[in-house]
Amino acid sequence: MRSITSERGVAIVSVILMLTFLMAIAATVAVSVNMDTRLRGAFAQSATGFYAAEAGLNKGMGDYKNLFLNFRVPTGSDFNTVTLTVGSRTVNYQLTSLAGNPQTVTIPSGQVFSGLNAIQYIYNAGSQAGKISGDTEASVGAEFLVGYIPLFQFVAFYANDLEILPGADMHLHGRVHTNGNLYLNSDAHLYIEDNPPKITTVQISTKGDIYRGRKDDQTCGGAVTVDMLKDADHNGNLDPKDLTCTGSSLRKVPISELAQWNGGMVSQIQSISVPQPDITAKGTGVYWTNADLRIVLRLDQTTNVLPKWLASCPATGCPLYVIEAQDASGNQDTAKTALLQTFMASFNIASSQFSKTRPLFYSDVPKTGPNTAAISYDPDFASDTRVYKSDMTGDADYRRGGFYNQREKKWVYLLNINLADLLQWNFAQPSTNRLFDPADTTDGGLVIYATVQGQDSTGINNYGVRIFGSRDLKFPTVASGGDPTGVTVVSDQPIYVQGDYNAGTAAGGTLPKQPAAIIGDSINILSNNYFQNNFSSTACVTNDCQSVNALADSSRNATSTTINSAFLAGVDATTANGGRSTYNGGLENYPRFHENWSGDTLTYAGSFVSLGTPTHVNGAWCGTGNTCNIYNPPTRVWDYDSAFNDVRNLPPLTPRFVYVQQVLFTEDFK
């Protein structure tokens, strides 16, 4: 038998062994916990570095997207390494251009905007993130595309809500997009369809929703037919399908119903980046800074320094407002201003529609404030005696008067430019004595910026720019297959277009139509009849004598007119607020009319683009007829200009929306 002491010794040894074992386990656990903590800390640090590097990558791609939105392509210093701080990390990112940029591609089938032409660039991007101390924790890389799609490839493209609600049958061909909601309705029948062989597809796309009915009063009526993207009967035309009302109330069309159009109607698409309305701003906007010629009517400056063709002040007196050319900084360009004055003194330009009218002048407003029923038409409005001046040959005063805008209920200061005469006169000058190079293809062709500068230039005002006498636009002859020059006329103020514009030989012009765009705060149309001798007693050419007359007066009758030009302008917003609803007139009233067009036709080919609401006018659309005394609508023969499908035929500085698409992504943790 073992002694009690011996047994106790064995027990003590066992306890000691157990404690040693437990201590070893505890030490192992402690080491494991410590290692795990360090691993988790290292992973967290690595993840933080990764996210910081990824942020740098996204920043670089976003910067490039913004360059393209501002009509720039990355060059020079845009490819330098950029350093920024993200939290506690230092990030360095750099982008490089790949060979072969740019490429003109067609968006593949199956994607939104499939079939459209895009200008596409491909870039590599690398971004490294590390601690402030300098250790690199993570590197990421990407290959990505930046592309832009010209907005003038749509028959209608709106940044905000778009309403198409014609009173008579209306046929629209091609693509329609809005970054807001779309409202489709009609008092008769609206068709959105293809038009082979020139327009072979249809697509309606929205960032928001598609509604059947009116936005303002929430009703639904008429007939709306939209082509599906299929040709089941194989007749060469897409198959039409009606988009119906459900009862008489506005309804949102569900995505499940839109699917029946096989991609022809798509809502709630991913947001796309569009230019901001300030691209037209004087002094800072893309069009101002890139213009080949800037013509400014200075209401903030008068002069007693007479034009070179004047020996003394005109009978109506001095001073006159200044018309000048400005440089990109907004200062007078003295050399070009002198050339402008030479142009203003030119008459009898060959083939001019108004060879006896000064080709550059301004319309004044009443100085004594008479009411609209008894207006002086003398240029300085010194009395209420109507003085009609239709022949400006030998008339040294480059003031005329005066246009009354019935919608705005205001007299309007207008800078008037005979663009066709300007192009032709400039073309005929020696190369050392021109306002601009007529063969310039920078930015795709000529950009002419015209504006009115005065104390109210930045707000609601009574300013405008009018283009007249420009049925034909003369450019150097282009060999077959060459890139035509084209012209874009821009203003930050409302633009008025009088008569046929860029009509082309098919519509009575003597020259082929050119790539053309008109961009302004709003766009107003005056017919071919507007500057005619349509008064029985006295001529009224270029004096707007009829503008104060009632709509029922024959002097305000329009005649059929043809315009071939893309449009970009602001449109009013419709508000739906119970009994106080306002309606903007819909796409069919995108151009503003000022005559009785009943029985006459506006033939138009181009693209309607709106990036926002007008800044300088606020007269509401009140409808047609004698009560409003503004206009009666034309027969609308409107179409998308399929020539714009070829990027060579797009107008200079065509606005675009931009997309960024990541193609490849790599990561490397240190």
C-alpha cells in the first residue's frame, strides 16, 4: 500500500503538469489571437488602401468625362500624374491614351441607343494608394472607354420632361429621348415611326417614366402609335402598335407593357451626362470661347464716332448704339470691328435676297413709350408718325424699328444679321482681309456667336438676335466624299429666324444645304412673308411694321417656309398644380411662332434639343387664335435630318452626351 504522502506527491505532479499544459494552451491562444488581430489589421489597412486607390481611379475617369462634356479631348498636362489625399492615404493616379484614338463606332444591338454613331476613346488608368509615410498598400488599374453621342442624332432630346401633344396628325421619325418623364397624347393622331430608306429605326428612351396622356390636366385622349422594333410582315417597315388610354385619365405605362415594343420603348434607363445650359454663356461658355466670330450689339455703349461711310449724323440723330466684334475676353476686336463696318456698308451683294437692305443693323425700341396702338416706326421713335423705311441704300442710319413680341408683350432690341450675305462677302475678300477662314474645319466648321450686351443681359429682358435672308449658305466647294464645313449660329439670347434657312436645292435654294445648327435661349420663327411689301400704301420691309397689328390683319399672314437646321434652345416647363396648371405647348410648339400660319406649312428637317428652360423670356404659352393674338399654327412637315447619321454632316460643335464604360479592372495588394 502506498503512503498518503506518496499519493499526494503524485497528485501535485499531475496538477503541475496540467497547469503547464493549460499555460501552454493559453500562450498558444494568446499568440493566435495576436496574430489574428494583426492579420485583421493588415487586411483592414490593405482594404483601406484599395478603396483609396479605387477612389483615385474613379476620380480620374470622372475628370475625363467632364473634359468631354466641355467639348475637350485630353491633351498634354491632362496625362500628368495627379496626387490627392483620401482619408489617411496618399493616392497617385495617371491616365494614358491608347493608340488609335478616336474611333467612330456604332453602338451594338442589344444596348440602349443601339445603332447610333459614337465617337469613342480608350484609355488606361492606374492608381496607387499608400500611407502618408510613403508605403504603397494597393494598386488598381483599368481600361475604360469614354465616348460621346451627338445629341443631333435624335429627332427630339430633352434634359427635362418632354411632352408631345399635337392638335393635328403628326408624324415623327427616328429617336426620342428625355432625361425626365415623357408624356404622349394627341387631339388627333401622333405617330412615332421609321421612314425608310433614310430613317430605319425608332427608339423612345427615358430616364424617368413614360406616360400616356397630358401632364398638365392629367387627361388621356386621341391616338398614339409607336413602331415596334420588328417587321413581322416583312414589308420593309417596322410594325406599328398603338399605345392606348385606359379610360380618360393619365396613366404611367408599366415596363411590362413597354416590353411589347421589343426595345422600341424603354424607361428608367441609367442616367447619362448631358451638357449644362451654360455652354452658351457669353464670356465663359464653350460656344463663346470657340467662336470664329463674335458680333455684339452694345446697348451699354453709344457712340458719336460715326461709321466710315457716314460724313455726319443721320437725320434721326446721334448717338447710335455700337455694333462691334469682340475677342474671347469680351474686349473690342478693333481689326474685325473695322471689317464689320465695311460689311455693313456693302450693298447689292450678288444673289442676296435683300440686296438693298443693310446686311447688319439693329432694331430699336420706342424711346417715348407710346402704347402699342400708336407706335412710331421711325428708327428713333421720336414721334408717332409712321415712317416706313424699306430701302436702306443711301440711308446711313443702321437703326431700324421696331419688333413687338406679342407673347412677351415687349418691344425687342434685335441685332439683325444677314448670315448668307456675311458668308458670301467674307468669302469674296482677300485671305488677309477676312473676318474668318471660310474653309475652317476646326470644331467641325464655323461657329458664329451673336448677342446683345446691356444692363439686362443676364436676366429677363427684351433682347434678341435675328437671322434673315439666308435661304442659301455659301461655303467653299467640297469634293465628292469630303467633309462639308457647315455653320453653327449661337446666342445666349433668344434667336429669331426669318424666312427660308439653308433650304437646299430641293426646296428652291440655289446651293446644297449645309450642316447647320441654331442655338439660343429660345428659338422664334418668322415666315418668308414677314419681310414682304405687304401693305397697300407703304412698304414695310425690315421694319416689323406688322408686329403690333391684330393677328386677323392680313399683314400678319405667313407663307410656307423651309428650314434645315438642328435646334438647341430652352423650353418652358409645364406645371401640374390643380386649377393653376400651365402648359408649355409641347414639342409641337418648341419653335415660337408670331404669325397666322393657317393653311401654310413649315417644312423642317433637323433635331430638337432642349437642355433646360429659357433664361431671358418668361411669356407663357397661351394657345392659338385671335384672343391670344400671338399665332395660328402651321401645317407641320417636320422630320429628323438623316444626314446627321454621318458624323461628317453634323453641325460644328454639336452638343453631346457622354458615357464612361469600364472594360478591364486589375488589383494588386502589397
